[in-house]
Amino acid sequence: MNKKIAVIGSGFSGLSAASYLAKEGNEVHVFEKNSSVGGRARKFRTEQGYVFDMGPSWYWMPDIIEAFFEDFGKKSADFYELVPLDPQFEMVFSDGVMNIPDRYEEMRALFESMEKGAGKKLDDFMKDAQIKYEIGMKEFVNKPCHSWFEFISPKMAKNALKLDLLTNFSQFVRKYFSHPKLIMLMEFPVIFLGAAPKNIPALYSLMNYGGYKLGTWYPMGGFSKVTDAMMQIASEQGAHFHFNSNVEKITVENGKANALIVNGEVLTFDLVIASSDYHHTESQLLPEEYRNYKASYWEKKTFAPSCLIYYLGIRGKVPNLKHHTLFFENDLELHTQEIYEDKKWPTKPLFYVCCPSKTDQGTAPENCENIFLLMPVAPGMEDFDEMREKYFNEMIGRLEKHTGTSDLISKIEYKRSYCINDFQQDYNAYKGNAYGLANTLSQTAVLKPSIRNKKIKNLLYTGQLTVPGPGVPPSIISGKIAANEASKIY
């Protein structure tokens, strides 16, 4: 029986869930508290003509994203042009710069040039990582994770040991490489998973395969092209979108979610899927007796970082800068310890610069640059303008040194910061986190917050705080899982 379904939030998981649910013939309504689609992947345009992606900027695991479009008889190419980046990115160290080439053979040669035998070791690493990717991203992450029994299958049993769930990522990388720069390169992708590499399962070498081996891509027009495409697909299936629509409460009657209060108006539904922040949904939208988890549960959880972001519009072109640049002049272990263990503002931070105008001039006025600075920080800290500016000045100084410029600040014609307080305000993000729950072993699969409300049969959760976890491809998969679970209700 077709149902009238509410989806709270229009991030990747909400868009995905809405698309699959509408495809099944349900009447789907998506409620977004902000004025545009995309959640953390929103965009904004300035008066000067700069177009900024607010969140995701790394297009990795292209096959997983492509699978979404294929489920609707489409291709990503029907909506946007996807171009490979070469180099994929550059890493700035205290004693030089390392460019990561797009072609695998060139990457292999780079490894060999830095450490004798590392080219062959890279082959071995990627062969192992591919197995993890095929099992992890094609089977492991597609489970609703109600029980460990879901993972009992001949293929999973055969390959269980290959997943390396009990080996930590730091140890795993050092089995293959000893050069500190190669170790840093291989550990970089897991920084945003919410814990130091020593506390992340080796399973997540699948990210190295999904990024370095499958390539780093860019959707021309920006990442918002992806969310715009997903919204178009959902709309074509019949989903309805409501913006500036703040969900204030989920009402419950006879053990079922029967309505939402949206901007003061009561709207009835047969089923609700919350793509909104899980903690916010439970603590603010539901009566206490219907919550899966108490406040103490969330306090004990390990969260992925928040981040300090600066969106900058620069007059003139900035030399010697690639599309993606990682500033790793300082110690990775120190920064991760201060984020995940000490939970303080970093003393010697690492940071990331995205300059999409190097690839897509449409993101900035002619002869100008669109620059995005991002520094991972611990969630839940006090966030104030003076602290933001302190780190802004440090990042600009290091950017000037790398690019051989000395006057970037004088060329800034647009500047906007975004940090912990903004993530809380715009997305109701718990402690202002940017990336969801950490992918530690104790927060993997069945040990993540449940996709089902255990007391309300027709309320489901989706997104980066439930299965399978943070990131664009996992969030798209999460929406599909929630839609599949919804189809089993009633």
C-alpha cells in the first residue's frame, strides 16, 4: 500500500531516501529548514559573482555515486560533466611539495622514487584495499544493521579476515611503507572519519582505493550539481520539496508517528524518515519516552571533527596553487591528538585549501579565484570570532608562503567564516560536528545508532549519524537503506 511519507532534511541521505520512496509510488514530502537543497552540500552565490560549495569538495568513489543514478535509469553525465583532476591533489610539507598524479603508473613511480620497493608495496596495498572496497562498499555498507546475523554469508565468511577489522589503520599502513611522507599520504583519507589512524580499523584502506586508485574527480559547476541532480530525480519520481520549512515536532499517537508540526502547522503522515541530525531529532522533536537514546549515550560517543572554514573571493589569479592542496608542514599525529583526545584548538594545525576556479572558472568572476580554507577542529569547543581570525591569519600566511605571494589579504573581496556555531545553527549538528560519528570499531555497523526507532514502528533515521556512516557515498547508501526499510512497514 502506498503511503504518505515525510522526509526531514534534504542532504544526500534525505534526497536518496526521497527518490527511492517516490519511485515506489509513495507520496513523499521533503522538509528543509534552509532555503535551498543539499544540507551540508548547499551552495551560495555572492554579489561579486563567486559561487561557493559550502561543504563536500572531494568527489571520490565515483562508482558508488553512479550507482544511484543507474537505479533511476540515468547517468551522472545526464546532469553534469565529471572531470578527473591531475594532479589529484598536492601535499605541502615543511621541506617541499608532493603532487599526487592521476595515472596509477605515475603514482607507482612516485612511491618507488621515495622509497625503494614502495611501488610494488603500493600494488600489494591497493590489491588488498580493493578487496575491502568490493566487500565493504558493495556488501558491508548496504545492511540495515539490526543484527550481526545480517553479515553471515558465504562471501562474508570467506573474506572476513581480509576486512582487518581488528587491525588498526596506522599499523596496517606501516606494514607496507616506512617513508614518513608516504605514511602521511596514506593516512590522510581517514582523518575525517573521526579518530586518529591508530583508532580506525584497517578496513578503511578502502578509502585509499576509492580515492587514489579510482581517481579524484570534479563535477563542473560544483558539488551542488550533484544535489541538484538528485533533487531533479526525486522530483521526477513525484517527490515534493518544501524549503524554509522548519520541523518543530514529531507527534506520536498510539505508538505511531502520525504528524509533523512544520512552521506551526500540523501535517499528517503515515511514515517519517529523519535525515535531520539524529540527536536533534530525538532530543528536540520527540517526546522523551519515544527516544532511542538518552543524553548520556551521545556524551559517550566519539564524534568526527567539526571544522573551521573560510570562503574567500580573491581578485586576480593565485600562482602555484592546485585544485586541492593539503598543508601538512606540521605533525599529523599531534593535530589528530588535539582534535580527538585533548579536544582543544590545535597548536600546530594542518589544513586544506580547495581552489575550484583552477578547474572551473564559472565559480569565480573572470581573472579571480574562489578559495575555500578548511581546518579540522574538535566539536563542542567554544567558538568565537577572535579564535577564527587567529587561524585565518595563520592559514593565509602559509598559503602565501606556498604560492610565493605576499599580498593575498589585500586582494580579498569576499570573506565569510563558518565553524562550530554555524553547524549547530544551520544543521542542528550535535556539538557542531561536521562529519557525523567516528568510524571506530566500537561504532561500526550494528554498534552505530539504530536506523529504526525502537518504540515507534513508522519512524526511521538516515544520514551520517547512523549506518553506514559519514561521507557522501555512505550517506547516499543510507538513504537507500532507509527507503528499503520503510517498504517493509505495514
